[in-house]
Amino acid sequence: MWSSFAYHEPSTSSTLILIAFLYLLNLAGWFVQVAIGAGLLGQILIGVIFGTPLAGWLPHAWEESFVALGYVGLLVLVYEGMSACHRPNE
Amino acid sequence: MKLTAGGMQSSIAHLASILPLATAVALTGILAPIGLSFILVPMGFAPIHSFAAGSSLASTSLGTVLTVLHPATVGFDLRQTRLGAILFTAAVMDDVVAFILAKVISVLGGEGNLGTEIGRTLGVTIGIGIVWGLVTRFLLRPAYAAIVARRAWEQTPWGGEGLLLMLNALVFTGVVAASGYGGTSPLYGAYVAGLSVAYLSSEVQPPTGSAEMEMPDMAMSCSSSPASPGSVTPALEPATSLITAFDSYASKPLAYLLLPIFFGSIGYSIPFVPLFRGRVIWRGIVYAVLMTIGKLMCGAWVARRKSWRAALFLGGAMVARGEIGLL
């Protein structure tokens, strides 16, 4: 029959962790960008801190989801990169 | 950023002109790390490990390259420059090769047949490039021209930018799906899709105004800097194209949600703690030095034709890719 997915709200701590993760990713990205010009390193660092290796605040299911979302982001980035500006400029 | 006023080179011609150099850069980026990895063999690594390690380093960190090249990062649009285009194309080529190498490794690990795997990947890669090129030229271009010609569509609720965004999504999803299921890297699919959209946008101009007026509009949609000096009257709206539609819908979610998540996910995929044992550390340093040399050799291709600064930049950017790959 129908499989069902019971909707359970995440706990407050989970929600706060997620909000913090998403915002700090951007904040660290901006900060490191201004500091050394490679904002993505800041975002990698946040991932290192939040994730399994260090603090372990992200449940494994989330980490899998983020990997999938991130991969889509990479694909879209490549697509945008190729489509947006391929105007020869010599 | 200057644009030639009258004629515009097609993006395909541009691609063809940078392809040889990009190929050379890409090949160096792959072979040098692998070759240099074999230096480690006398130090006690099995050859197969050298090969695997070298190929994983050669694998591109496309995300790094693109983020570094993005206008928001550097302040002007590096992608417009020849150097940026070479780096980009070389990165995608490296990615396809890395994809193949990963398959080779799995085959050497005992599954599948080397010839068929490599043959299939190469065949699908080239095949998708050719087939999609033809589809774009003979199917999509007339269709897109027809859509663009009917300005009235832009006024309807379902027309306009939303429609163009859907076209973007269809092209993107279709080619990525074809690549993934066909047996090559989906990233290559995204590359081909983007290329065809660039071609469509540059070859098909909206019918209003002269060609000269359209170009500054395109410049506005591409770079983040203000419009280039030109004769655009402020009263005219910027030309709507596939690219502007995509930008207006997707660039913010991409930059502020998807990409941070992507780099975050790379972060926690690093096996962090084992990295801090002494043995791993010195091996890591030796390896990093070797790989830096290998990547810098890529810069040598550019040195002959351009300044030393350009060569260093290219080599350095390839090193950055490699470091991410190391992680």
C-alpha cells in the first residue's frame, strides 16, 4: 500500500545547528574571502568543524543530504560558468 | 572588458581556438602528477598506490576553479579572458580523465574489462559532444530564435523569464542525465549544456535595435561591473536571454545555499584526525611538493606565449585544484 513518512519536527537543537551551519558557512566564506581571497576555504573549514571529524553536530543523514545538494550545486556552477560568459575578448 | 563592436566571434570558434592549449594544460595536469608519483616508488610505495594517488590528485576540483574564476571573487570577469577560459576548459577535461581513471582503478581492482570501460566512457563523451552540438545548431537554435522573435510572449504570465528558465533547466537536466546514464561524468554534461546555451544566447539576438546595442546588454548580464561605455540609451531594457533568466533566478540560491553546502560537505569528508599522525604528515608534505611541481609545469605551456605572471597564475591555480583533490 502507501508507504508513509511521518512528519516530525526536528528538535530545537537540530534546528539551531542547521541555522548556524547555513549562516556560518556564508559568514566564514565572506570573512575568509576578505582575508585571503579564497572564501571557499572558510566554508570547507566550517564543514570540518561541524561534521563528523570534529564536533559531529551534523547527523549522518544530513551529511549525505548535503553531499547530494552540494553536488547539484557543483553541476549548476559548471553550467553557469560555461553559459554565462563565453564571450571571446581578445 | 572590451567587446568588438561589429562582428562577434562565435563561442564555438573561441572554443576551437583555445582547445589545443587547454588540452596541453589538461594533459600536463594529469600526467605530471601521476608521473611524479612514481618517484615515490623507491620510497616503499607499491606502484599501484602511486598511480591511484597521482590520479586522485589530478582529478579536478572544478568547484575551486570556478569559484576562483567567478566575478564575485576576483572583482572582474576572469572568465572572459583567454586565460580563464583555458583554465576552465582544462579543468573540465581533467575531470573527464579523472572519471576514466577512477574506472581504470576499479577495473585494476578486479571488476570489469579495461578496454570496454575506457572505450565506452570516451565514446560517450565524444558522442555527447557531437550529438548535442548538432542538436543545438539545427534544432535548438531555430526554436530559440522563434521564441525570441515573438516579443509578445514576454508579457504573458507564463512567458518571459520563467519560460527561459525552464528551457535552461531542460537543457541542463537533459544533458546531465545523458552523460550520467551514458557512462561519462555528469560534470562534462553540465559543461556541454552550458556551452550550448552560451552559443544559443550569442547567436540569437532579439530583433529590437541594432547589434551594437545588444552587446553592452550582454556585457551587463555577464560581468558584475557597470555597463561598458557604449551607446545604450537608458530607456531600453536589457535584452532578455536564456542567460539573464538563469541569472535572475538561480545565481543567489547557488551562491548562498548550494555552493556553501558543497564546500561544507567537502570539509567534513576530509578524514581529518588521521591526518595528524606524524608519518602521514611528512608523506603529505613530500607529496604536496611533488604535486606542486607537477601542476606548475602546466604553467610552462602558457609561458611561451604570454607573460611569466600568466604562467605562474595558471600553475598556481592548478596547484589549488590539486590541493583540494589531495584532501
